[in-house]
Amino acid sequence: METRVVRNIRLRPEDAKEFVSVASRCSFDIDIAYNRYVVDAKSIVGVLGLDFNQVLTVSYAGYHADFENFLKAFAMAC
């Protein structure tokens, strides 16, 4: 059974391209969501379709140092 990590972040539209780029370097699946709307974090079209006024929830099961550092820069307090 995989343990999923869940992080809350706040992105701006201008950060979406970098987010997808960093996520795409990971070998594991990453979802990003708000409310019931869930998209593949490696899809620029999906990520750009998100409401950037909302706190976004990133969910994944794996570790990649660059991705973790990116998430820390955009982390929201739970």
C-alpha cells in the first residue's frame, strides 16, 4: 500500500509552467486539486484550468528533491 503525501499550496498563473516542469521530472503520479476538481499535475492544460484564487491540494506518493523544494516555496499552512 502506498502512502500518499498531501500538501496545500497557492500558485499564481505565472507559476504554472514551472510547476508542471518540475512535476514532469518526477517518476510518480501527482494530482493537484481543489474541491472535487482533480487534474494531472504534469498537464499544463489541466493546471492552467485550475482556479488560482483557491488553495490547491497536491497529492503524490514518491520523493523528488526539486519537487519538494518547489512545494515548500508555495506551501500554505494547514
